[in-house]
Amino acid sequence: MSYTLILRTQGLLLIFLGLAMAIPGIIAFGYHEDTYMSFFPAAITTILAGILLTGIFKPLQKQISHREGFLIVALGWVLATLFGSLPFLFASTFTGFTDTYFETVSGFTTTGATVLNNIEILPKSILFWRSMIQWLGGMGIILFSIAILPLLGIGGMQLYKAEVPGPVMEKLTPRIAETARSLWKIYIFLSVAQVLLLMLFGMDLFDSVCHAFTTMATGGFSTRNKSLESFNNPALEIICIFFMLAAGINFSLHYRLFNGKLKSFFKDREFLTYFSIIITASVVITLALAATGKPAATSIKNAAFQVVSIMTTTGYSNTNFDQWSGFSKILLFILMFIGGSAGSTGGGIKCIRIMLLLKMAYREFIIMIHPHAVTSVKIAGKSVSQTILRSICVFVVCYLLLFILGSLFMSLCGLDFITAVSATAASLGNVGPGLSGVGPYENYQFIPEAGKWALILLMLLGRLEIFTFLIIFIPEFWKK
């Protein structure tokens, strides 16, 4: 592997991250907050570290290999979260490094789990940085780097394959840098559109920007203790439902839509599955809520909002769903595992994997009935390769194994059963709020330090879709 190439790429990442830190520093000036004394030193430190790496390690005319791509992405996320925690550390926002790093990783991985008891007392600049790191992590800081790699004579295809979530990697344009820029343009356009709509329906500019950042990232950090419920404005909730739905869709479909190919949505099997699950779950939970005597309009709104929020792994709340019936909570818990679409900013196993697993199961039944039948797993009439099917099976096994091990470890840390399993599922799926002790009205502050570090690892594994992070711990990875 070319460590020169790997470390130089990390330097470019840190320079970009340091420049981003200056924005909340400027906001601190605007709101007359002394936190600018935290952001500017953090920004300077990060930029200098980036300049040092890019200065020492000179550019190479080289295509990135598979191993280099995995290491660049994994190391990039670790460095981004470490340096991204500097503003919180310098501002003494949290009591110790564990809480600081937990919140930072939760932000960059778009998990949305928090250790803060009172969010609303924080300075505006700190709230903005919490939201901004989710927005950056949503599309992927590494993905941004792909847009500038051609300037260095470095091919970015391996980075794209390691960073973009999902079992099937799709290049939208002939040049990978052009693909990255196209995705960022769509991401920014949707974010700006949401800001304008939120402001139109009563939310101020600051809250609108922060919530647009964390909606499009399917992150869920809010500027209020009770999330969207604090605004008591159904119009804002409906707007967030729409953009959470959009963020949970494969961005290649948005790309086609922007190029006038609306029919792509209705031809895409994963989108149809994704939308069908959301509609079905919303209807079922609406009926369950209505059966308890809640007004029909309230039941529809709350059910749709929470189903979309959990399914897309955003994690916003507009009500305390931890008080719903056991049936409704179990259904939401299942949605945590399913997650959004491949190629979206959402987490979870992803709809496409669930679809293919069910198709594989059906194929096995056919083979049991007709042992000599020659069958294949197809989507939209196209056969899916055995390599992809094998990868999906391994991924799901690893995902469930991590969930089991994480739940056992959290129970060893003293958490009750429901809190342990939901905290694990919410962290691995990058959802944020869970049930019981980590429900929508609670936070992760009470969890012991060992438990927080376990959840930090799960958040990183979930965001990097397990393989990208775990593969660097395989001895063969480092052999020539």
C-alpha cells in the first residue's frame, strides 16, 4: 500500500474540515458568543495538521487500490471525528472526552444519539456545529474528497466504492469526480429547499438551517430538547416527513429526476419496496393509535412522522412514542433494522438487502420442490450475481452478530433488556433514539463509559457498513 497516498488524502480531508469549523466561529461572532475562542483555534489546529500531512507527503500519479480505498475511508472517519471534537473540547461543552467523542461520532455518523440533558442552553454556534457535522457526514466527507482527487492525479473509484452505502455501487457519470459533484449539488439543493420551506411556515432562519442539515443527513440532532414536538407546528412536521423520505431514497434516483427521468422512481424495485413498507407501517400504527382513542388526524400525523423518522434512521420525534402500545413499538424496532435505501444517507441493513434476502429464501423453497431447477435471483428482470448475494448474506450475518454481541455487552453494563437491545440497534443502525432508558425523551448520558465506547464502535461500524471498518483488522489486509 502507498502510505504516502493515504496520509496525503487525510491531509486534504483535514484542511476541508478545518475550513468548515470557521463557519460556526463566524456565527459565534454574530451572536456575540465567546465560543469563537474555541472554533478558531480548533480550525487552525485542524488546518495546520492537514497542511503538514499534504506538505510532507507529495502527490503520486497512482490509481487507488482496494486496500488503500478501505484504509483511506476508515482512517478518514476516525480523524474527522477526532478533530471534529476539538470545538466541543475547547468550549468545555461536555464533562469529559468520552462524552465529547460520543457526541461527535454520533454527529458525523448521523446517528443522533446525544448525552446532553439540556440542548437549548447551548450556544448557537455549538448547536450549529452539532448540526453541520451531521450534514457533512450524511453525504460523506470522503465523498467530497473524491471531487478534488483528480486535481491530484489520483483516481477516486475505490474511495467511492468504499464510501457509498449499499451492496450495488452505481457510477452515475463517466468520471467519478463528476459523480461526486452531482451528488453534492443535489444534496445542497434539497437542503436549501427545506430551509426555505421551514422558514415559510414559521421556523426562524437558524433553526431552519440546523434542521435542514440534520434532516437531509437523516441525523436527527435538533436544537430543541423535545425535537420537532417543541415547535407544535404540524406544517413543519409534514415538511420534515417529505425531506426525510427524500433523504432515505437512493440519490441516483434524485439524479435521474433532476435529468427529467421521473419514471425511474416507479421502475425502481427498491424504491417501491421502501415506499410500500412506510405506507403499510404508517397505516398499521395509525390504526393502533386510533384504537386507543386518539383523534384520527393526530394518529395519522404521529404515525407517519415516526415511521418515516425511524425507517430513514433520522431519529426525530414529534411525540413520546415510548408510551405507545407494545405492538407499535415492536414495529418501530423492526424498522430500525430495515433502514433506508442503498445510496441514501440513511442507515440500517437497507431495503435492497432485505428484498434480495427474501428472494433468496423463495429460491431455496423452489429448489426444495424442484431439486433440478435452474433458477436465479432477479431484480427488474436482471439476474443478481452470486458475488453480490454472498456479500449480502455475510453482511446480514455480521450485522445481526454485532447486534447480539452489542446487546449482551450493554446488559453487562447494567442496562435493562429493552434499553440494551434498543440502544444497540439504534447505534448500529444510526437511528439515535431507542426505547425505555434511551427513548425519545431520554438520552445516553447515564450509560457507563465502557458502554459509550461500545456504542461509539457500533456507530462507526454502522456508518461504514461494517466491512469497510472491520476489514482493516484482518491480518491478510496488511500482507503484501
